[in-house]
Amino acid sequence: MFTSEIYVPQAKTPANTDLEYLKAEVDKHNLNDMWNMILLLDYQVANVHELSPETREEFCGIVSLLLKAFTK
């Protein structure tokens, strides 16, 4: 019996890959303070992995926009 779902380890999901890329870009442009400030002040967590998947997606969207603005 085959299922229609294929197991993909959570560490290899596209969302985590995107998050790793985003964090690398933040590090590259020395915007770690911005990353941490948004997590602590807006979401009241210390680590991005404490966010629900939906909230993590929202956070990544915000950081992506700020990254574009600060690196142009």
C-alpha cells in the first residue's frame, strides 16, 4: 500500500531552506540586530524556531522586505 505523501525530514523542507538562506543574507549584511529585535519585540520569542509555521512565514516576509530596503 502506497501513500500519496512523501516524507521529507523537517530540516530539509523548502521553508527551512528559505529560512537558512534568509538568515545567511541577514548575517552577510550585518543585520542581526534587526532580526533579533523583530523576534523579541514583535513576536516575543528568542528564536525563530519558536514561531508557528504561519507566523514564521510572516516573519520571513517582513525580514525579506527589510533586507531589500537596507541592502539597496
